[in-house]
Amino acid sequence: MIKKSENAFCFSIGNKKYLFNANTLKMFEVEEDQYKLVEAFDEHSELNQNSQAVKELIDEGFFVFKELKYMDLKKKRYEMASKADKNYISYLRISLTEGCNMRCKYCFVAEEFEKKKHSMDEDKFISIIEDFITHNYKNNVSIQYFGGEPLLKMNLIKIGNEMLKSAIADGKIKSANQEVVTNGTLINEDIINYFHENDIKCTISLDGLKEINDRNRIFADGSGTYDTVVSKCQLIKSMNGRVSFLMTPSKDNLDYLPRSIQYMIDELGADEININAPQPRVDGWDVDGAFLADKIIQSIEICQDCNIPFNHPASNLIFLLQRHELQRYSCIVLASK
């Protein structure tokens, strides 16, 4: 007897309908009739197996006569993984310091390492970059300088940049894509010029509207950071730079997420929007996952309408599932328009 696969999932974005097979990791945009066939199917449903729509759903594994056993599925995924593995770890996110000049209320680093915050020493940093370059011989690499606040260790960013440039010149690696994720408060003209001259992308953390951002993103003295960060973004714009924002969802700002994104595009001249994963807590996120997904869908539509690249926690998932590939890179590097 035919039945709906346990691996069949239905979802919609706007007016578009999609089916996802968790066994094959394939996703399809489908017509309304096929979508309803899968979504509404239960043990009492009858299927016309001679219809083209049903035949296609059977061929793609949404309806099955016998489900794959768990171990068969696990074996198949291992085989897929071994074929996809290129034996390279070509993306590196490196935390230069846990120190920061801000005291964001939702920051898990401040919560977990309140008494002692570590920083990367120069010798350790050089050793890591050397190993990264050696591992990626003749390969293209990407590196993201992270924190804490990475601009507190601007000296390491400069060392890393020079090491990567030398490795390219010597033929050790093909290319290097570099990014700094910063709270933006320490940016000045010299830093902007250095990033521009060396093609280093700068992504700035801001949670949108002033009254929303300043609820959580504050300086050590408790004052809000919005005015300072926006002035730095205006400086970047005045020097013909691109402004990329990173927002962190929390219970205080999630309801305003689409509105904040529209504001950042219209009023702050955002060239790219990134959404961080919610900050971890001992008992899990402080936001509801389904509510977060709904707000991200609304945000996707805004960015599509404005032709703004939008990276979010599901970007890689959608990108990789469509291409039947494995996750090997950052959670925010695959922009979708």
C-alpha cells in the first residue's frame, strides 16, 4: 500500500509552494495540486497512480511503497558525504579576542566569561594562519576576523592580511577573501582606508532602529551605541564604501525585524543585511524558532524587493539543499537576493 514518506515536508514562501525530501535532500517548487496531494494525504486518502502529478511525486520519493530503513538512510548519507568532501577546510573564522568595549545585554561571552576574557597572542595567531595556508595549498580561502571586538586587535588583522598576500604572491594559495565582523564603534578613516585598499569586507553589528538597538547594544557605561555606530556608517558611505549590517535576533527586537531591515535599507543605505543566529543560553534560545522563521521570510521578501543581498540562518541550508551539497562554510557567507 502506498503512503506518504516520513521524509516529505511541505512549506510555502509567499505564493510559492515547495516540497522537501529529507532523504534525498532535494527541494522542489511545485504547483498547487501537487502541494495539496502531499500536504493533505493521510491513511484514508486515495491516489490515482496513473496521473502524471502522482507519478512525479512517487519518482521523487514523496509517496512510497516501502520506506528506507534508518541504517540504509544513514549509509546513503555517509556515501554522499564522502563524495562531497574535498579534503579542504578553506573557511576560517578566528576569534581574535573575547574582550570588547561594549556590554551587550544578550552577549553570551560576557555571561560565560565575565571574570576573564582571553585574547589571541601574536605567535599563536601566526601559527594558525601558517597552518591554514599550508593546508590550503593552491586553494582559494576565506577568513573572518571575529571577537569580542576584533578591531581591538587590529595589529593581528594587518599581520593576517600581509601573510595571505605573501602566500598569494608566492603561489601557495590562489586567493583570499577576508571579512571583519565588528561593532563599528572603533572605526576611523585609517581603518576604512586600510580595508578598502586591501579589499577586506567590513560587517557592522546593529539591531536596527535606535530605540530597538539601544535596548541591548550598549557601552560599558550603559549608554546606547546607535548614534556612534550610525556616524561610523555615514563615514564609510562618505568614503564610497559599502555598508553591511549584522543583526542579532532577540526577544526584544524580533517582532521589529522586518521593519528594522526596511529602515536600514531606506535610511542608512544598507548594501547588505545579515541575520545572526540567536545568542545561546543554558536553556536554549530566548526566541521562538517558528516566530523567527516567519520574520525571516518577511525579511527575505523585503530584501528581494529592494535587490539587497540577505544572509540569514537558513541561507546555506536553502543553497546547499538545492544543490545537494554538504555544509562546509560559514552560516552567513552565501548571499541570496
